[in-house]
Amino acid sequence: MRLLKTGRWITVVGLSLLAAVYVRALAFTPVERTQGVAQKIFYLHVPAAIWTETGMILVGVASIFYLFLKDPRLDRFAEASAEVGMLFGTIVLTTGPIWGKPIWGTWWTWDARLTLTLLLFLMYVGYLLLRGAVTEPGLRARYAAVLGISGMCLVPFVHLSVYMFRTLHPQPIVLKPSAPSLPGAMLATLAFSFLVFTVLYVGFVTQRYALTLLREQTEPHA
Amino acid sequence: MPENTPYMVTAYIITAAILIGYAVFLYRRTLKP
Amino acid sequence: MPDVWRHAWLLARKDLLIEFRSRTAILSAVVFTILVLLVFNFGRDPTAVAAVDLAPSILWVTFTFAAMLALNRAFQLELENQALDGLLLAPVSRSSIYLGKLMANLVFVATVEGIGLPLFALFFNVSVVPVLGPLCAVIALATVGFVAVGTLFSAMTGRTRFAELLLPVLLLPFMLPPLIWAVLATSALLAGRPLSEVVGWLRLLAAFDIVFVTLAFFLFPATVNE
């Protein structure tokens, strides 16, 4: 199947480029002064977080279009995006605490990114569980769409409340993970990493979509 | 700070494991006839 | 009064009549609330932690459980005797079914909260009366928030295999934000903070309610249309 092959190639390219990111981040990017080597986790953590959130927004958008157009391709895409989004969420939720421990002395902190990603992760889990619990394809697609749209609408509220929480409880400025003004070399590494995560997202979603299509083709509907 | 290195290494390994693991998972799932 | 609201009210009345005639659900919810409050009360060391510090969290855990109880049975009435089909054939819009369910659920949860709040004030010796107005506003707004989303989701989970397990899982990420805002607002009110500090949370809660009730109103038909 051509879609599957394309997906596989994109993924292979993505993984190869990931190796390049690793090399660049570890060997060719300056070490941050206050946080030391642990700061390099940032180059994986941030792009993964961006895609965790974007994945959910795409699930929501695809769901809206699905409810109007009833095109099963949109439903397949939503399912794929949810699974891949959850995967990236796992990366954020594991690298986050690992980064937090040496820097802030604690495994978990309620900072903006981790809190949002935790909620997104829970939404993804719910979304996939709901899909798993409904056997009839048409019903499953509709229910998933309702949940997906609701999830997407929740995201701005989480951003808002994290912002409000921060204005009430000011966080230490010195060791903030998302330094707004990064030196050029670090910014370049981050941008490169983000590009690679984008390629991986596309590759994974394409394959996952193809997988669903394959399953539908080999198993005739009941 | 050299003492941070284990954390960084762990995080990098876990990330790679998750991504490569999923790629392998997809590859095997799509091989079945 | 536009049809949507009239039909919704009729449907809500029907549910409430059934509910209050048998009284089992409301009684079990109230008993459960008392149980939770008692457990929290005996579970803490009064010399170590002041009631006022824990109170907001305890109050909201209790209310959340009550809401979950209400939502779990929300569409159960319709599952029996295929009553849902009957409802769908009736000349009412799908959205009024949602509003009717929402209203019935809100009355149910409000009743439990109405009993729970005085009991809470009594058991934990928390003076609620000075801030009763704003506190009721917080409770009302937060409750509308989770019940609105919960009613929509319970329409979907009702027919699945692990309905009682799936609903809380789906609902969790949606309940967390309003719950957190409600706890923070309650905490501020009980600690005697000025109202200006609480207004922000009230606005967030109100915005959440408006967005999600509207969203659910438009999405509900997708959960029942064949």
C-alpha cells in the first residue's frame, strides 16, 4: 500500500534526522550556564509538548469537519492524531520530571507545560478508551468527534487558568525552562528539533492512518 | 554541572526508546497479512 | 417561552417526578455525602491541620462525588424499555432533550449540595454564612460546569460496556479546571479574602459554563442521531 510505504519512509527520515538532532544538541550546542547539561532535555521536551497540543487541536478540527461532512477519512485521521499525540505526551511527561528533579529538586511541578500536557494526556486516554468501547463504526466516529471537539475547547481554559495561577504564584524567573531569549545556537537546535518532531508526527500519523485503512479493508464490516 | 549528566542521558534515551519503539510497533502491526 | 425551553422543562419534570417518587437515588446520594464528610472529619488530626485549610478541598470532593452519582444514572432511565427511542420520536428537538436532562441533573445535584453544605459547615465548624452569597455563586457555577459536560458525555457512555468506569475517566480532564477554580475561590472566601480576589475565578467559571453548555447543546444531537 502506497500510503503505508510513504509513511514508513517519512518515519525513517525522521528518525535519522532525530539522530542528527541528538548529535547537534549534545555535541554542538553550548551548555547552559545555570542548569548545566540537564538543560539539553529542553530540545526534546519543548517540540514534543508543542506537538502534543497541536495533535489535540487537529483532532478537534478534524472532528468538527467530520460532524459536518461525515467523511470517514477525517475520523481515521483524528484517531491517528490522537494516538500519536498521546505518544508525544508521554515523552513530555517523562522528560519533564527528569528535567525537573535536578533543576527544581522535585519530580513534579505544576508549571504551565506539564499541567497542560497532563490534561491533554488524560484527554487522549479518554478519547482512545471511548473509541475502544464503541463497536459500531458510525457511532464510534460520532462519539469520538463529540469528545474531540470538547477536548479542543477545553485547551484555552487550561492555558488561561495556568496563566492566572502564575500571576497569583509567581514562579522563579531564573530557572524558567522556556527562556524567551535564547542564544542563536540554542534557538537553531530547538528549531531543528521541532522540524524533526514535525516530520515524525507526519510519518507516524500517515502510518497509523494506513493501519486503520488496512484493517478496514481486510476485515469486512459486520 | 557534571552531576546532571545522568538525568540528561536518561531523558534522551527514554525519548529515543519511545519514538523508535512506536516506529517498530507500527512496522510490525502493518506486516500482518 | 420558546419551545426548546418549554419542552426541556417538561422533560426535566418527568425525570424529577420519577426520581423523587422513588427517592432511592437522592437518598443514596445524601447518605453518601454524609459518609464522605464524616470520613474526612475523623480522618484528620484536628490539632495538626486547621479545618479551614482542608475545608475547601473536602467540600469539593464531596460535591464532585455527588455530581458523579447523579450523572451515572442520568440516562439509565432511558436505557430501560428503550425509552430513549420513544423520546427521540417525540416532537421535541434533540437539544431540548439535552436541556431537560441538564436541568433534571442540576436539580438533583443542587438538592444534594443544599443538604451537604450546611452539614459541612456544621461538622467542620466553618462559618459559611458571612460569605454565603458568593459561595453559592461559586457552587452554582462550578456545578453547572461539570453537570453540563457530564450530561453530554453520559449520553455517550450509557450504552457502552464499562459505562460507570468510562464516564469518570472521560469527565476527569473537564472537571479539573472548574474544580480547581472552585476550590481556590472557596478557599479565598472562607479565609475572608476580599471579594475582588474571587471575581477572577467566578468569571472563569461563568465563561466555562457558557462555552460548554452552548457546545453541549449543539453537540448533543450527534450523540443520539441514527
